[in-house]
Amino acid sequence: MISDKIRDILNEQINKEFYSAYLYLSMSAYFAQIGLYGFSRWTKIQSKEEIDHGMILFEYVIGRNSQIQLNQIEMPKFEMKNPLSVFEQIYQHERSITSAIDCVAQMSEGDCDLATRNFIDWYLEEQIEEEAMVSKIISKLKAFGEEKSALYLIDNELGQREYKPQAY
Ligand code: OFO
């Protein structure tokens, strides 16, 4: 069993993961509308991974014999300016998720809930990978994204991404 405080913050995190899925899905639609199908595929796959992140938390809360509270998912908001700007917004979003995960880690440590503290390590690692992956794409867009032919190549590259179900 986990404390009410930990139950609540894990439920909040589930909501944040599903919001992330919604955000990436709306970005996927934007990229498809402007003909960047590789960007669209990449963000759609990211959306699926975010659902997996939410579900891993969901199973954990149930597995600890605690309650799930599924709250309303906010409408996704981002500025549809250009691919670089969207990826910069993704980076900021992922940084805010990293801070949220850090809070879960700190809170579980403060609560002497070492099982949750241990569980959340997987998310801390995942955030390092996601921030690094997004910042590489930003660097490429900054270096070459102004050129239409380079953008076409980046789009092709992002379109190669395959969905790998996220497992804890
Ligand atoms: Fe974007 O990562 Fe989930 O946790």
C-alpha cells in the first residue's frame, strides 16, 4: 500500500502522461497538415509511448493496492509556427515532465517509500533519453532546417522511427 500523498502524485503523473500523449497527437496532426509526414509519424509514435508511460503508472498504482483517479485531460496547446518552434516547445514540455518526475522521486524518498522511489528511476532514465533525443532534432533543425531539401531529409529520417512498446 502507498500513502495518500504518493497515490495522489502518481495519479497526477498519469494525467500528465496522457496529456503528453494528447499533445504529441495534436502535433502529429499539425505536421500531417503541412505535408511533413515523417515528423507526423515521429510525434504519433511518441504519443503512443506516452500512453504506455501512463499505463505503467496505472498498473503500478493498482499493483500497490491503491486507487486510480482519472482526471480530466486538458486540451493540448502549442504554437503551430514551424518544425523548429514545435520541437523547442516539445523540449520545454519534456523539461517540465522531468521536474514533475523529480518531485515524485523526492516525495517518495521523503515518505520513506523506497519501492516507489525505486520504481520512478525508470522514468528518470526515460526523461534523460527523451530530452537528449529531442535536443538532437533541435540541433539538426537549427543547422539545416531553413533549407527545404534538408528539411525533406530530416522528415525522411524521422519517418523511420518505429514504435517500441514501453515496458517497465
Ligand atoms: Fe515524454 O515522457 Fe513520458 O514520462
